[in-house]
Amino acid sequence: QVQLVESGGGLVQPGGSLRLSCAASTNIFSIAAMGWYRQAPGKQRGLVAQILSGGSTTYEDSVKGRFIISRDNAKNTAYLQMNSLKPEDTAVYYCNLVSGKGVVYWGKGTLVTVSS
């Protein structure tokens, strides 16, 4: 069973930055993908950013140019650098991992609040 532990959430003012981390309990070198999803109150969970095994990335339109997803295979950790944060970015952010066999794992989430 793979465990994912997110960290780095918190309260930030509009225009500020945060970096989320997702530490995996398994070697991430051979996984299919890691990603970040978010769920705001009253809304469905949706993809924010994803990085595939080959390093290619995908972003939700509203975060393009502001967020950067990356991974450090040596540390078994994925990151989400969030810049120019807006109040509408407020949500619980969940880390997601898809194994090489297609099994999906989720972290418990970390809350990001963007407010003045």
C-alpha cells in the first residue's frame, strides 16, 4: 500500500506563493504519473497539474503560467510551486499517484487558503 503525505499548505495573501510537497512511501521512478488535484467547498475535485513518467506535464487552464509541478525521484517527492495565488485557488489540495500497474493512490489533502 502506497502512502502519500502532503505538506506545505496554509494561509497566504493574494499574489503570494506556496510550495506543496507530496512524499511517497514508494520509489516513484517507475510510476506512471503523479499529480495534484483540488477541491473547493461545494465543488468537485479536479485536476490541477500532472507529471508523467517521462517528465511531460499537464496543467488546468486557470493555473497555467502560475503553477509548476515537478518531481524529485531521489526523494520520492513531487512538488507544486504555486505563484500569484488568487482567492479562487482556495481549496484542499490532494496528491495523486498512478502506479505502473494503473493503481491510483491519494493523499489526505492539505488546505490552501488565499485571503487578505
